[in-house]
Amino acid sequence: MSASDVVKELKALKDPKKANNLAWFFKTGKGEYGEGDKFLGIVMGDLRQIAKKYCDLPLTEVQKLVVNPYHEIRMAALLVLVYKVTDLQKLRILRTREIDSLKQIYDFYLKNTKYINNWDLVDVTTPQIVGNYLVNRDRKILYKLAKSKSLWEKRIAVLATFSFIKNRDFHDALKIAEVLLNDNHDLIHKAVGWMLREVGKRDPAEERAFLDKHGLNMPRTMLRYAIEKFPEPMRQKYLKRKS
């Protein structure tokens, strides 16, 4: 079982027409956020199936995949990590060996953020690998990532809080939202707005309190994402305040 086996299976599924469509969808043109990325044209279902098949792949082999120039091969590498984590978290009791394995995967992920370089790569994998690991641990690293110059590290900081939100722990999600209120990238506006919306699904008053305090200062896209599920009269109230 090796990285070359994974690459061989994935390349056998390539679809040039889908690859062209994906290259357009993920903004790979000059000056766009995915500039220069390459696609094989493989659907997510196939990527998940192959990643599950190779979930026992050693991290040394996963490393060879995560640096691959093809987007789907990098996604497959990250999905392998997700399945490794999922398998470990199914255990009722985590011994030292399993805890060490989770930390190794977490550390591996953060050492390779350079290659986790599009929103789907972040969104599909960060909550399980980073967020779940930090649920009962120190979260200072997320504030460092939120202040990074890297768009993708900032998005990792935001998406990691999804795991906390699911546990009705909103503190870090709201604090990181404050850190990123003045960020200039649309993909950060959308991510923060999304997490605020997730807070609101669990505690509407908590989200409204945040919006009452910061709604006038946040980018319009962030606000729109945050209030997407509000009753229409309330949604219009926040939009009119922003106008």
C-alpha cells in the first residue's frame, strides 16, 4: 500500500471535461484564489471511496500525496487523515498510543497548510482533524492562524470552531469572528458568516447579540450568510441597518 497506488487509481478515473469545469469553479485563473491548481475531474464520492480503501496508509506516504499538484489527489490525502481520525474516535477508550496518533495527524495537518489551499480542502477536513482534536485542548493556535497572511490558514481557524459550536461552545467562534471582521477576502466573509449562522441554529439569542454589536461593521457578505435563516422581517431589519 503506497502513495503511487493511490495516484494510479485516481488517475484512472480522470475526466478532462469535468476537470475543465472544476478548474473554472475553483477559480484557478491568473490572480484568482486557486491560481495554477490542476484538476483530474474526479467526483467526491469516488475520492471518498478510494480514501477509505487506503485509510491505513502511513503518514510518510500521505505526505507524498498531499504535495501532489492535482487537487483531487491532495483531497484524497486529506480524506485519508479524516478516516484515520474517525476510526480512532470510534474507540470507547483512547490509550496513549491512540492519543499520540491523533496528535501526529493534527500536527501533520498543520505542517501542511501550504497544500490545503482551497476552500473545499479546508471545509471537508478541518473540523474533524483540527476542531475535534482541540475540543478539550488549548486553542491558542487558532488565533495565530486567524492572524496569518494565508487565506487558507485563516479559513482553517474559522472552520475548526465548527466542532466547538456543535458542542454548544461558542466562545472561540465568536472571538475569531471578531478578529476577522475587517478581513478583506470574500471567502473569509462567507466562512465567518456561516459559523455565525451555525451558532444561531443552536442559540439564536447568542448570534443576535453578536450581530447587534458588530453587524454595522461587518462586510455585507458576512452579514448575509449569518442571517440567511432568519425570519424575513428580522433579516430585513439587519440588512436595512447595514444600508
